Amino acid sequence: MLEEIKKQAEAAAAELLSAAMLGPGDLLVIGCSSSEIVGERIGKGSSVEAAEAVYAGIAPVLHDHGILLAAQCCEHLNRALIVERSTAEKFGYEPVNVRPWAHAGGSFATTVWEHMECPVAVEHIRASAGMDIGDTLIGMHLKEVAVPVRLSMKRIGQANLVCARTRPKFIGGERARYVEELK
């Protein structure tokens, strides 16, 4: 089962990066309920093994494309995000003093913390795209305007999978002309 979760996460990440047209230095937020992946209710069956499998599938894809990762914590940490210190500095995000663990932050955020070189928690980000595994509600961490991305897969393990990308706002009205690549 864990190998299948890893493969699903890898395929979803690759498909999202392609559909969202992300490039090096872009920020991707991932919310992940390991409980939902293993068929439990969100927050009720945390699985470090499932979180590790998702990370093992996603991390190489992001690394190969130069995409920066933000892992959303659970509601017990007010959905704070785990990022590399260099990412926080690049975007001007102020670190806060908290470290996730399986029962406050969640297994995925904890896994990401343990794999990062110099992790910090921040309260707010504005990501270019997002992956919500298990109905974790990542929308507050996306730039305006969020656009749904329909992937070929609908689940990772038993968890719902919903993805989004962002695009610049259209302004100017009926006489305006737009840049097609930004739609």
C-alpha cells in the first residue's frame, strides 16, 4: 500500500507541475491528511508511514523542477506552514516559534520538517499552486486568483485529491488585451 501511495503522489505532483506551468523558484503548498490517506477521519488516524510515502513521491519531482515546498500544518497549529528558512527569506515570510509533531501539525508537516535542511514555520504564504490531499483546506495559502486543476487521479490512497494553480487577475474590461500564457 505504501509503495502505491508513493507512486500516486509522484504522478499527481508531476501532473500538477505540468498543468500549473510552474517554474523554478515557484512555491507549492501541500496540505496532507495522512489519516484520510489510510481511510480514517481527518485528525484521527495519523500515519507517519503514509506521510513518508507521500513525501518520498513528491519531493524528488519538486527538487527536479526547482519548486519550493510549503507543507501546511493541521488546525492545531492554525494551519501554519513548514518551509526552508531560505524560502521564508526569499519571500519575506516571518518565522514563528513552533515545531510540528504528529498530533499538533500532523504527520506530513512533521515529515517535511525532518527532511528539510533548515526548516522554519511561518503563518502565511502566497503559493502559486497547491495540492490538497484529504480535504485539508489549503485555499487560504494560494495567491489570487485560484483556478482548479483537474488531474487524471482523484485520490491518493483513500484521501480526496484537489489541486489548484493561480493566475494574475484580469483587469481593464472589454477593451483590454491579455497575455495568453498567463491565463
